[in-house]
Amino acid sequence: MKPAVYFMDARSDSPDTSLIAKMLTVFDAARLGEMISPGDVVAIKVHCGEWNSSAYLRPVYARALADHIKELGGRPFVCDTTTLTYSPFSSRATELDLLITAERNGYTSATLGCPFICADGYVGTSDYRVDIPEGFILKEAYIAQAIAAADVLIALTHFKGHGMGVIGGALKNLGIGAQSKRGKFSVHMGGHPKYGVGGGVKFTPEAFKGKANDVNWELLENCCPYGLFKVTADDRIEWDRKRCVTCLGCLGLMNPRGIFEPLQEQFDATDAAIADAALGAVKAVGRNKVGFINMAVDVSPKCDCAGFSDIPIVPHLGVFASKDPVAIDQACVDAAMRSPGTPGSLSEEMGVAGAGQRKFDLAGAAIEGLSEQTTINTAVVNGLGSRDHELVHVAKAGPERFRFPPDPRPTYKRFGKLFEKFQPFPRERFDGQGFDRLPEVDLSAVKHPDGPKVSIHPHAPYHGDGTQHPAPSNGHAAEGHRHGHAAHSHSGDD
Amino acid sequence: MPRAQELLDQAIATVEAASQELRDERLVARAAAAVGELRAQRDKFFFKSLVGVPLANKAKVTADSLMNGRTASNLEALEAIVAEIKSKADAPGTVLT
């Protein structure tokens, strides 16, 4: 039997078709709530976004989901994990940095209505080891402790592209996002003799131009957390590659200089390993205790772990939920392929904007030759899930469910008595009209696409041409613009 | 060959062909300088990765414009792309971008 992927499109014209409502609707349709027993601790795994990223999921999605989990009797918390350093200037590589970045991006206990925590501890060594003999390349995984300790895990994923993973979906949210820092080193092939950066990359030290010709040469020494690069007094760069852990801190500096040749196999191996590590996360929590929601909105070409967010490569695709992480990612990839690309986006610049074209191989990946299917296919091989799936279109749940929960009463019951006591409308003024306004104006004069068809008010303080009119010394001059209409204003109203 | 390099090679060839039709020696010199700059950038990682594709494509488009209209303004557009390439090709980034 094919796994079901529950889907609602991204159009919205009513409260029950808002993306927030749709997220809860597909959650229920996929029966993810049935995994939660009263008192269960429920981890909601999100990507809280790197510093200056802006396409990550708005915190309101996690808030609404946490509220719903509380209604079901669960004890939710929202979490992310520390990253590899992966650049000289990363913003989530320790718990301290992660929490600061998350707070700036809107993820706090206050906004979420439940704790926001770093799931793998201060440095990223708080984890739980899982054997994965079924793994295609990995045979063990290190799952962030707070996630492994949870009774239920909901992967609330922003579906988008990724320079290394090609796609950033449910599998990557667990295969990278639910791994501790230790686990991430393994997934990225740290220490691997063939696929690791230290083991496999082509090192060309003669490409270093010397201190005098490289104003950022000190960064070359400072990009590695283990200090494995040295620039010598005679202007040579040395690298202790045997100790390299593939933290990726150096590639963004070494590749542009030609000191490293990009190692495509490292990217491919990592993409495969993501699927194995995701399997480890599922095994750590329990196969029937993990649910997946993919929000395929703001589908930026690069991940939320980049410090920027480009124009989405396709329009919003919709909201998906499933118990199968492979099926849900495949459904999103299929939807992106069916969709036309966004004009002016990277999908157009890469020549893959046509409906029916694969989008992420070129518009997501950092180097050519990677595949948006590698992680998905590997997750089929290791038994995590199925590419084949049934896409179930879910009907909206009706507006009643999504009314403002603190006070769902209709207007008169909410405001009638309140407005008797605190009258916001000054009905006693201007013969019951309440405010000082002209009885009639030519509204068509300000609707023209080329600009207004009436002259600028003679006492407007700022003119459209950038000049500034001296402010009137009193209110009388402005009253003259009323073309003879009676001015009921009191002093200073103009 | 990486597609960014391929696009850049097409741009370089087009600018060279266009410059043979230029009558103003100053424009010829500027076009030659632009070609020299593009050649100097071509083997960098920026153009071996996919990151360089958009700018390589822009270089090709502006080169095509120069071929179709051998004017100083079209050459200026090409020079602007060359300047943008020079500013970005060596910029540090993450491996993910």
C-alpha cells in the first residue's frame, strides 16, 4: 500500500484556507495527532534560520502547532540544533549563538508558547547514538539528545533548495537538523578517507598568492576550528589534512582561491548519508512516533542556513503532511517540477524555469552534477520510506475551527458593553458624523496611474518634487483649501 | 566543461568578434581589456561551480548586445558585468552557497 501524503495548495481566501489553518488541517488529515498520548513530550523540529536569512518559516506555524499539541494533551517544545562551523562566520554553531539567532528570527519561548531549546547542548555533543545497520553509507547516527528523548517528533520543515543537499526537506530536517554536531561531522564525511575533505579534496597550495597579494590571508589560518592551516614566513600555505574533520569552515575560502578543488563525491556522499542519519532519528524516537509537515512556501534556492534568502524559485507550492518522510519529500519535488519557475529567480537564470523541468539540480545545488533525488533514493534503499505515494487533496476544515481562540464570540457580544463604557467614535461631533472631513471630493483625481490630477495642496509641507514648503504659521491658511466648505475643526487640526 | 565556464567562453568569443568590427580604437582597447578580465576570472571556482552561472549568463547576454549594437553604452554594460564578476568571484562564502 502506498503511503499517503496529505496536501492543500497555497491559495488562500478565508481563515480556514490560511497557510496556518492548512498546516493544522493536513496535520489532522494525516492523523499525526493520534501519535500523541496525554502527557507525551513532543519535539517540534524546525530550522530557525541563520542570521540574516529571511525565508525560514515564520514562528507562527510552530506556535499554532504547539498550541494544537497542547490541546491534544501533549507537552510540546520547539527545537533546532547547533551547526557545523561551515564558514568563518556562522551564527548557530553553539547553543548560545543559536539561541541569539533564533530569538532575532522570532523563535522564543514567549512567541511559541512553549520552550525553544537547543536540542544537542551547548557545543553540540549532547546526543544519543543509534545503530543503523540498514544504512547505505552510515552505520551509526548521533541524534540530538532532546529529540531522542522525546516521546513524539514532528518535523516541521520549510521545503526549499540547498547548496549541498540540493533540496532541504523532511529528510534533511532530520538527517542534518536532528543530528548533534558530532552526528553532523559523520554525515558530512568528517574523517572519511575517500569522501571527507581531508581525505579526498585536491589540495593545491601553490594557488596561494602570498600575504602581499591576499588581503584576507589571515582568514585562511582562522577558518579552521582546529587551526590546521598555517601560512608560513616564506608565504606558503600548509594544511594538516590528516586531522581534518570536514567542518566545511574552509571551503568557502579555499575553493575560490583554487587552493581546493571541489570534491563532488563529498557532496554526493553527504546527500546519501543524510538519508541514513534521518533513519537514525526515526529509530531513536520510534517509527510510529514521527510525523512530517512540509511547508513548501518561500521556496528559496538555498537553505535557511545561508545568511540571505533569494527570490523563491517557484511560487508557493502548498502544505504537505505524511508519516513517510520519503514520500513527502518526493511529493514536494514533484510539485516543484510541475510548477513554472518564478520570473527573475535563479530557476530562470539557470534555464530550468519551465513547468516539467527539474528545478533543484541546478537552482539549488552549489556545484553541477548533484541530484535532487540522491537523498530520497537512498532513503528508499535503507528502508526509511517510499517514493511512490498517494497524494490526497484535503478539504478545508471550516472557519469555526480557526476563529480567534481567546474570544470567539461575535462582535456585539464582545464589544457592545465595552463601547458603552469606552466610546471610540466621537458621535457628538459634526452632527453625528464624528470627524472633520470634506463632504465630497473627486476621488477619481487620485486614482490615475500617472499621478494625481489635482494640484498639490498649497500648504502641503512636502512636495513631490523634493522641495519643501514652509509650514503654515497657523491653521487658517489650510482652511482656505476647503474651497468654501465650513471648517468645523478646532485649532491645530490642520 | 562547467556550464558557467562554457557561457563565459561564449561571451569572450562574442566580444572578440564584436571588437573586430569596432572603428573607435578606444572602444577596441576597452573591449580587449574586458576580454582580458574575463579570461583572468574563468578558471576560478566561481565559474566551476553553479554560483557563477547567473553572472556568466549576464556576460553572454551583454556580449550578444554588443555584437548586435557596437556602441559605447553596450560596452559599458559589459564592463559593469565584468566589475561585478571581479567583486564576487573571490568573495568568501559558505560552502552551501
